[in-house]
Amino acid sequence: MGRPREFDEAAVLDASAKQFRVRGFADTSTEQLCEAAGVKRSSLYNTFISKDELFIRSLERHISVALDAQKAILTENALSGCERLAALFDLILEEEGSARKKGHAAGCMIVASRMAPGIGDREPRVQRILDRFMDRQLSLVAEAVASGRLDGSLRNDLSPRDAALMIVSAISGIRVLSQSGTGVSSLRKVADLHLDSLRA
């Protein structure tokens, strides 16, 4: 019989994801992870084996939480299609605004992992996780766009898939702009410009 765990695994993954989001994989030390999660190094490695494995598990957890939040917004029948897209941007901007009060951008583990050179070659699981997330996110946004076409809040000449690609790329761009120091008010204008281009 193994010894009981000394920590809540989900809480450790959430804390680790926050570190990876802001600092990236290479610049996040084991010491920072242990301090953020409030666990000892031995406990961390007894469960997750390596920093690489902890990163993968944290990425999976981060994506699961992000998709749950986005799905709740993008499938909300009480909102028009346009309102769903606006609420999605609100979610992203609220995260960035909250992080800015702490002196940094919210960061995005997904965008950073996608842009990291050779990460898919080094660890194919990361590429598969990112691809699954992209497919699911695009599907959810496309469904919201299709709803907006039907309810009259979005242009009826839109291709749901193409519009979804634009929205998803805008979100990634907002994350990158925030990392480079762009203020939330300017990020809001970027989001509004994208929404305006889709409105009926």
C-alpha cells in the first residue's frame, strides 16, 4: 500500500499551470513550482516523475479548465451568437486585467507552447494536446457564429469556420500583445474591432 499523497493533485496542477503560463517552460524552475504549489520537491517528483511530465499534465489541466469556461459561454442559449463572442472576449480581457493588477500579463500556456520551437518534435504528446484543443475551440466558436447567423446578430454571409479562425487568432494575438505590455484598454479596442466586423 503506497503512502498517502501530501497534496491535492488538481491544486498542484493549477498552481504549476500559472507558473508555466507566465514564465514558460524553460524559465520556470522546479523551486518556483514547489513554492507556488506549496509542496516539497520529493513529493512533486514522486507523483509527476519529471518537470516535463508535470508540464504535460498541467497543460492538459489548463486546457480542460479553459475549454469548460469557454464552452459555458459559447453554448449559452440565453445569449445571441454575437453576445456569446463578446462574452468570450470579456473572459480573456478579464484574465488579462486581473493579471495586470499583479504586475504581469496573464500569459497563455497554450499560445506559448504552440510557438515554442520544436516542442512538438521533442514531445509529440504536447502537439496532440494542442491540436485537440484547437479543434474543440474552433468547433465551439463556429457553433456560436452559426447561431448568430440564425438569430440575426451576426452577418449571414459569414463562414462559421472562417469566422472562428479569425476569433481564435484574435484571442491569441491579444495574449501576445498583453505579454508585450499593451494595456487592457487597447486590447479591448482590438476585440471590439473584430466583433464589429462580424456584426449584422
